[in-house]
Amino acid sequence: MRIKQKRAIRRMRRRHQRAWLVLDSVEGRSKSECEVMDISHDGARLVIASGLTVPKRFGVALVPNSTPRECERVWRNGEMMGIRFTEPG
């Protein structure tokens, strides 16, 4: 039996690198460290802190103190989260 691929484009690069979620809150912007498991031009799969509340739209900085790339949460299962970039990178 063949499993149907849900996404049109497979992840291009497997990575295990640090990144930072940039979240807007009442107090301003806050950062939370995460890990990029794999990434493509359109999105990525991240490992995040289990108790972290992540809004639908937020930013991801792949380099410390860089301008975050805007994205949206597509799915989440515990500490794993799939995102789609909403602006070209």
C-alpha cells in the first residue's frame, strides 16, 4: 500500500541547527530557542519547548539577532511543529 504525500514539495535539507522563535506579546517581542529539523524554501519542521504557546503567525530567526522571517504555524504535535514561510526568503 502506498502512502500519499500530503505536501507538494518534500523538505530539501535536513538540519539540526538552532533557531529562535520571535513572538509578539503585550510586553513586546520575546525569543524562544528551538531546533530546525528540516527546511525547504516554503517551510520547516521545528522542535520547540513543550509548554510554549505559539500564535498562528510569528517570526523565525535562523541566525542570532537577525531579522526574523515571517511564518505561520501549519501543524503542531507536542514538541514538533510544521511552519510555512509567508514571505520569500
